[in-house]
Amino acid sequence: MKLFKCFHCNQPLYFENYFCGNCGMQQGFDPLLMEFIPIADDNSEVLNTADAGNVTLYKFCHNRSHDVCNWLVPVNTHTDFCLACQLNRTIPNLNDAGYRERWSALELAKHRLIYSMLRLSLPVASKTNDPERGLFFDFKADGKNKVFTGHANGIITINISEADDIEREMARRNLDEVYRTVLGHFRHEIGHYYWDRLVWNTGFYSSFHELFGEETLDYGECLKKHYEYGPPANWRENYISSYASAHPWEDWAETWTHYLHIIDTLETAYAYGISLSSAPHYNNSEFRFSINRDPYTVNDFDHIIHQWMYFSVVLNNLNRSMGLKDAYPFVIPPPVTEKLKFVHKVCHAGMA
């Protein structure tokens, strides 16, 4: 993610900020400008003075009233919801305080997800505006029937239990996963959605088969086999995760997820000007690098993966110094690098 600032006092802002911590000015995020706009009062219409003198009137997204969204909506649009919140079809029961807290965690992750899609210039539209190819999110809780997180025909369903740290950790252990995050779920499921939009029935379809395999294999049977017998013994040689070995669709979605992990983290490092000019006691000049290019704009994936290989080592060691688990507990073998490169090509070709 890029580094944001308050245009009123130049104080750095987090992506989740509603107010500037320095001057106290209200803030709203404009997803078209990809910047925060300082807001002088609580009026529904605010004046944008950051756009070279051009006047733009905004209103807050309706979900700001629930403290789950800090994005802005141009007043000339016929909706009270921002670009990200328009994608919601189902939200949890807000009369339940626990559900409200989980919804907040889901929205934080979803807004970061949509930020990445906008940075990649990929098509983002709700099914309200594009019934055939649009996207909806259903955030649901278990009731009489268990809710399964997944994607089908542009509908992404998230079980809100994934937003509970304890329940998510229990699921991670039960499934023997090394990594399980709310943002990771969003990235994975939207990967299935974009496979339908960017790979299926396109010029990339045959290349997908060569790298990922035959996706017409019975999906349900493949998952059943994976959960009963586990991954193949040599899965680490060809897949980014054990789950990726279950079916080509899951291999794509897992690879897509890690591609977003990589470029968004590198964008943050780029925004802060992170570099490693020397590595004492490590006599290898290749370990000296500077993240001096925005990864969202880099066409050469070899450049991106080269920087990630070294930066992830630094990232993991910083975590270990704090007594934390590795931030990126994965190894990327050459076949996975080729799959990541394919995702990169698809994303750049799919830019609107």
C-alpha cells in the first residue's frame, strides 16, 4: 500500500484513518484520486480543494455511520455507498455487537482488497450495475446450516467466523495451514472471480492449462481426495501451498493470493523508500538492494520476484526479532515463480 498523508498538515495517515492524528481534521478516501481528502466539518457535501482548483463535491459513504468505511462518494452518483461498499449484498445482523465487530474486520480487509484491484486497473463493478459479470459479497454467520466461504458466479461468500481471531486460528490448526488471514481469504476468493473474467475463454486459457493443469477435473472429488489423503508428498516442488495441489482452480487462486501479497507489501516498502545498502557478515553483493520502483507499474516480473526473495528474508528476520512468526512463511520454487509470472501477465493484460 502507498504512503498517504493529510493534505492539511502533511502528517502521514494509515489507510484506515478517519481523522488525522496531528491536526484532527476529518479524512475521507477518494478511490478515484487514490488520496485522502481533508474534511472541514460533518456536512454531507465537502469541497475538494486538492484537484488543481477543480471543485468536486463528495458525501461520506453510508457505512461510515457504522464505523466500517472511510471512503467518499461523489454527490453526482445515484448511490449512498462507495465503490467498495456497493459490492455488499449481505451483511451481518448489526443488532449483534459481536457480529458488528466481525463485520468491521471484514470491511477493513475488503477495502484493502479493492484498493489493490483499483491499483491494477482491473474491472470492479457490483452485480447491481453489471448483473452478468459483476461482483457481490455475502457476509454470513452459521445458522441452521453451516456457511462455507467460497465463490460461485461472481458471489463471494465469507463466513464471518473468519473475522474472529480465535475461530480463525482453530480453523488454521485443524486444516494444518501455516498461514490464515482475513485479507488472505478475500484475495483467494476474488482470484476465483477473476479467473472467470480474465482467463476463462480468453487467450490465456491454453497457457493456464500448461502451467496449472486440467481444471475440468471433478472439483468436488478433488477436494474430497485432498481432505481425506492430504497433498502429494512432493507438493512443495510445484505449489505455493498444500491446498494449491488440490485442484488447478485452487492452485490459481492460491498463486493469485500470493501475487497480491507480494506486490502490495513491496508497494509499502517502496512508499517508505526501503533499501539495504550493506549486509555486514553477509558477503554477497546481491543482497544489497533498493526497492525504488512501484511494483504495480513494473512490467518485468523477474524484477519483482528478485526483490521479494531478498526482502522477505529481511521481513521474516524482523518478525523473529520481535518474537513473532515469519511474516511470509513460504518458499517459492521455480515452477511457482512461473505461475506467479503468469498471474502478473494476466493482471497487466486485464488492466482496464
